Amino acid sequence: MTEEIEQPTELDLIKQYLRIISISDDDNLLAGFISAAKALIADQTGKDLDADNELYKLAVKFLVSHWYDSRAIITDRRVDSEVPYSARTLIEHLSLCGTY
């Protein structure tokens, strides 16, 4: 008898990338960031990208990580609200490359 191995969800993979190891009260926040990242990438590339594309998944992770780390509203330090260079270059590549 073969047991099916449960595949991690997209949220689980994001939490792993962010090194969130426990059940999180931030799951709804992270799910919103994931949706926003996908929408931003679709808007900036003009493409409906394949969810299995590794560069696409990495761009989503970069954006979610940046937004999650920069979610404080009030701070005494400057918060960089721009999309990080690493995410911008991936999004630009996805936009310009014809194979996606």
C-alpha cells in the first residue's frame, strides 16, 4: 500500500522561505501578499505566467519577503518601500523573455 505524500502549499513554501516555522497568525497577511505579488507581476509583465515557472515563483517570494519585512507602518527609520532590485530584475526578465 502506497501512501500519498502531501505536497506543501504555496503558503507553506513562502513560510519556509521566510523561515516561519510555527503556525502563524500571519497566514492571512501572507496570503494577501502572495495574491498582491502575483497581481503586480501580471500587471508589470502583461503576461499570465505559469505558476510552475521557477523564476516566477522566486519573484513572488522576493516580493512577499520584502513586504512582510517592511510591513511596519510607523518607524523612526526610513523604510524602503520600493520593489527590491532582485525582484525588479526578475520581473523585467519575465516581461522581456518570450519563453514565458
